[in-house]
Amino acid sequence: MIHIAIAEKHTLVRRCLSLFINASDQMKVVAEISDSRELFPALAAQSADVLLLDLGMPGMNGFHTAGRISELYPRLKILVLTVTADQSTIRNVIRLGLHGYFTKNTDPKELQNAILKVQDNGFYFEKHLADIIEPLLKDQPAGSAAKEQVAISRREKEIILLTAKELCGKEIAAHLDIAYKTVQRHKENLIRKTGAKNFMGVLIYALSRHILSVEDLNTG
């Protein structure tokens, strides 16, 4: 069971999100937060796996608060709720090591899928990954990819690519004919040895060092 905390200022939006989440037998809302002053006490009181965080909650700087939460609760997956997802928002989500975004004009039914993807793959983005990553690679400072490169095995490369193609851990395990725990262990090792904050960071690492190409993400 995935435990969810919702931090959203609008009561109607918050209640609708809660209803859709609790309709699933795989997840449960453990905290509903309407005010930024309640946020940190609620997270301390409840053991949540995923936080849905409204960037526009009054009384807080959205990304500053998200970064602080990430520092205090490194195992908590943070999915930001935003009205629009421009390139600046996406860049900040990735820079802070957050786990994705969900725009409020998206069909709420997609939210369950987003939470499952965040919990299993470590990230969720509504746009196609290639559309997100290409501008980010162009933004990287010159020479950033020239730093010491860690060795990535053939199996690890396969897991990075299949994750980027939005296969969940169990699907990757079946595709490669290996155990699910082996897939998860490879992912944890990749995050550790690349120094990434999450698996999106691993993917950007692989692309910036030409271990994978953007074209790889677009192939069937």
C-alpha cells in the first residue's frame, strides 16, 4: 500500500484528489494539508511514501519548501502540483531532485498512474521524456560532461533505457528475465555511483555522457 500526503490549498481540488486516490486498492491518503503551517508537522506525524505538493500554497516559497522537504525526508517521493508546466518549472523539479510534476488541468484519473510511476520508477512527467530532456542537455554548462565518468554495464544501460521508456520495475524484470529485486538493486547502484538525486538524474547523466542518445528514447 502506497501512503500519500496531499498538500493543496483548494479544498475542492484536495478532496477530489483524495477521492480518486482512495478509490485505488494500491494507495491510501494518510494526510490532507491545506495550509503551509501544517505541512512539516503533518509530514513528521505521518509516514508518507509520496507527497503531492501544491507549489502555490500561501505562506511558502514552493520550490524552496520542496527542497527543504527533500533534505529532511530523502526517501519521500515529491510530485509537485502546478497550474502550468513551463521549462522553468521542469528545470527546477529536476535541479532539486524532486520526482516529477502533475498539472491541475490533467484528467484526475491519470493521477493514480502518476503515483505508481513515481513510486516504482522514481519519476513522472506528463510530457514525453525526450521533449523534456533535450532542452535540459542544452542548458548544461560547457565541459560538464567531461568530468570523470563511471562505468555503466550493458545490463545497467538496458535498465536505464527501459525505465526511460516508462516500463515499471516488474515489466523490466520480465523483459530482461531477471528478478524484480535485481532491477531495483541495479537502480539503487546507478543512483549511488552517478551521484544522482533520483533516477531522472541517472538518465540525464547517461544522456549527457552519450551512454544513451535522445534518439534511443524515441525508438520502439
